[in-house]
Amino acid sequence: MKHSYFRLLLLGWGLATAALSQSQASIQQLKKTLATVSSDTTRSRLLVELGIQYEQTNLDSCFYFLNQSLRAAQRSRNAYTIARAMHRLGRTHLYLTKNESKALEWINKGIPIAKRANDYEHLAKYFQLLVIISVHQNIGNFEDLFKQLLRYAEKSNKWQVIGESYGVIGDLYVSLKKDEQAEKAYEKAMNVFENYDLDEWFTYGLDYADILKNDGKLDQARLIHQKLDLKKDQLPKSKGEWVYFTDVARLGIELKKYAEAERLLLEGITKERQSARPDTFHLYFFYRHLTDLYVQQANYKKAYESGMALADFRQWLKAKRQTQDSKLQMVQLEAKLTLENKETEIALLAEQKKEQQLLLIAATIIGVLLIGFVVVLQRNRSRIERQKAELANLNTTKDKLFAILSHDLRAPVKSLSSYFMLINWGALSQAEFVESVQSLNIQLSNLHDMLENVLNWAVSQLGGMRPQKEQTAIAPVIEEQMQLLVPAAQAKGIQIECQVSSETQLTIDRNHLGVMVRNLLHNAIKFTHSGGKISLTQQETGERAFIEVKDTGIGMTKERLAKLFEPEKADSRMGTSHERGTGLGLVLVKELVEANGGTLEVRSEPEQGTAFVIGFEK
């Protein structure tokens, strides 16, 4: 949908022109004010505002002031201030540097702090960023994350947060092609903003009408356009003239008020070209709407002239988007997010322990309450020590994951790079090229599986991977996963036999079952010699059904079995054809089995193969 895409671009590049003319004055005033305050809480707020002023002109300065804001907030020990600074850092990484991994780091650090302070405003803002990343990366349970976002937004009792949350969800539903849900979200966003912010209400109204038109609800869309038309003269233009011109002109096109729309677009183009720093992005949208207007009028001469100008700007936009997309980094270390957050908790627990020791000293003075206070503090001390031990183990897990990912992902990526370099240089013959394509395909599949396991595991640690159980026929799920892995099995001459009945159904999350089967099959192929065999069978006992994945591979020792499902101890060994892995696949299988109320059993002997048996309710 055009307008949702338009707003996503606004979020990515910011409303630069609306603020640039006042930017320098605002920066000087903020710096002058900053020099006069001593409160760290106030300093943190001013530093955040300075960072925002530099967003469109100097990202280095932007991040400098945002980091200074976080330090001031941490000195103040004000949870709201800390959450605000961390949210802004995450938002800037997501929208401006396109570094989703960094954005997730700040989201994961900020959410526990906001939760402890019952700061629902920033919890909602964090989840706005989280749902965008979740949809973009296609990980986690979108609907569950949407519900958490709206729950926090409503608890914040802030109309801006509630309206923005419904708007973000509407945009994401559009990207997921779920028009009915998008309609409801946009309608609620309009209802929130109507009494508080006419500019936002107007923009979401255009989005709402767009999606109604796309769904063939022309009468409803027309009513929305007429309602917007009645209030267009009351718009305060708080988002700048560019947004005002494009929004009102677009409404004019929808209502066939072509003269008014043309006047606004031409005025906007003239003002933009006369400004000290014309914005190509703004001109692109002016000319795009102007071209649409002329086409609707059947004024093809003007449409051609406007389209020629638009072509240049479209080429610029394509280059701009390619530049932005090139900054997207491989999300390969997301598993560290929860663990790094635990380190912050260790520091907070240490501070809590000091405070409790002070309470113990005070309690000795109050003789009547001495025994009660000693008992309470002793219990708290034991709890803190247990949590410190648990967090230390998690820190070890984090270090292990760093080692696994840096070693196991670097090699296949370097190998793929070498392949492409040879292809680009023309150093491969036709036969070698055909052979390399097959090898590349296998390597890419392995790399994809590695990344998917890491991402799914990270999402499970964030609490976003909750099962949606339903009656599911297991045979189609198994067949689908087998088809994905047939090339890898054929490359090693491994035979896969499936003896699962087409009648068997389980009460389980279908997507989770697919992940389990895929990882168990991938593991069996990896550790089975060429010419080996893998079988999938089923058994039923009372109200439960069991699926067994058995191979004729190299098997495992008792020592390896003992640490198979512990990520901090898991040892990713080479497959029979030197395949690499992260060691997280089976850990993820165990977590998904338990989340779905199932059981997991492993039987293995060295050089005698391995059998994994998973059981669930029918």
C-alpha cells in the first residue's frame, strides 16, 4: 500500500526538512541550557534531545550525545531516564543505521529495566521496535508480540503511545497482507488521534481509506475521504509543510479535486527547489503524486513530463534504498542479547545486596525486629547467591555461543565468498561452474539452517516463541521437511524412509513441529556416512503418539549424550562430510518439545547410529 510504505520511509529517514531550518538554533539553545543544569536526570533528557537534533545531519554526534545521555541516566539511577536513553539508541540503530542486531541489544537491555519500574510507556515503545524486527526477520509469534505491545500501550494511559502502537501494527499487517486486521488497527489509531493530533489522524485516515479501497469497500473509503476533507483546513501542520502538501494533495486526487491537488504539489516543488538544501526524497514524492494526478486526468503530455522528472528521482531512490539495505548486517549473535542483559542484573543484584546489608545494620539497633529482619535478609542473600551462580553459568553460555558462531559461521561465509570471486573472475569452466552451483546450494542451505536455529533460539529466550496448539496432521509436516532436505541426503547417497501414517494427528504448534523434524533430520544426515539410511516411524500408546528419527550414523558416547542439550557445554562437531553446525539445533528441539508439553528420548551408541523419539498428546 503506497501510504504505509511512505510512512515507513519517513521513519527510516526522519522528517528532516521540517526540522533542519530550526536545527542549529535548537542545538545552540540546548547546549546553552545544558551548561546551566546539575541534575543528571535533567541532563539526560537534554542530551537525548541533542542526539535527536543531530539525527539527520551527523550520526556520530547523534550517538555521542545519546551515549552521554545514558551515562547521565545511569548516574541518576532513574529507571525511566535509563529506559528512555536505551530506547532512543535502539530506535536510532533500527531506523537510521539499519543495524537490527544492535537495535535488539538495546531493546533487550531496556525491557527488564522498564519492567522493574512498571514503565509501561517505554515497554510499549520497546515492543514497537521488537515487532518490526520480528516481522522483518520472520521470527517469533507475531500475534503474541502484537498483543503484548497493545497491553503495555493501554497500561501507559498515554494517547500518543496507544495511537502509535495501533499505527505500527496496522503498517505491519499491511506488509503481511492481512488487510482485515490492518483495517481494525488503522481505525483504532484514527480514533485515538482524532481528539489530540489532527495531523496524525489525517495521515492514518488516508491509510485506512487506502486499504478499504484495496478490499473493494469503496463506499466506506469515500466516507473517510469526505470526513478528512471537512477538517483539512484545521490541520496544524505539525509534521512540516512537506507532509501537509503530500497528504492534502493526495486527498484531493482521491476526491477528484485535481486543481487544488495540482496547486499544492507544484507549490511544494517550488518551495523545495528554492530551499537552501532541496531534499531529493521530498521531490520524489511530489513528482510521484503529480504524475498520478495527470494520469487520472488523462493529461498524458504533463504526465509524461512529470514522469521524466520522476524517473531521475526513482533512480536516486533505488540507489538510496540499496545503500540503506547494504547496511543491514547478518543477525548472527542475537543469542547474546538475553545473556548480556543478565550481566546488568548481576550489577543490580549486587547493589540490592549492599542495601540489604545496610538494613541488617539498622535491624540490629531495633532489637524487637532483629530476628525477623535477620531471617528475611538471610533468605534474600541465599537467593542472590543462587541467581549469581545461574547468571555466571549463562555468561559461560554466552562466551560459548560467541566461539561457536564466530568459528562456524565465518568458514562457510568465507567459502561462499571465494566461490563468488572465482565466478566473477571467470576462473571456472562450465562443468566446474555446474558442480560449484550444487556445492554452493548445499553450503547456503547449511548456513541458512545455522542462522535460523540461532535466531529461533534467541527469540525463545525473549519469550516470543509460544506455541499455538491445534490438531495437526503430522504426515504433511514431515513430508514438507523431508523435501527441503532431500538434496543434502542425495548428495551423500543417504536413503530416507518415512513410515508415518497419514491418519495420525497431534495437538501441537504446526510450525514448531516443522522446526523439530527439520533439525532432527538435518542432524541425522550430518552424522550418517554416505550410503547410510534414515528412518522415520511412529508408535501410539493411549493418548500419546511418538515419532522416532533413527539413523545408521556414527552415534555418540555417553559423555557426549550427557551434554547434548546444554548450550553452554554443547560441542559442535564436524559431520561425516565435514559439515559445520552451531550446536543449537538440538537445544532448540528440546525447548520446543517441552514448550508443547512433549517428551524427548535419545538412544545412541558409538558407530551404532542414533535414535531420537519425541512424544505428544494426540
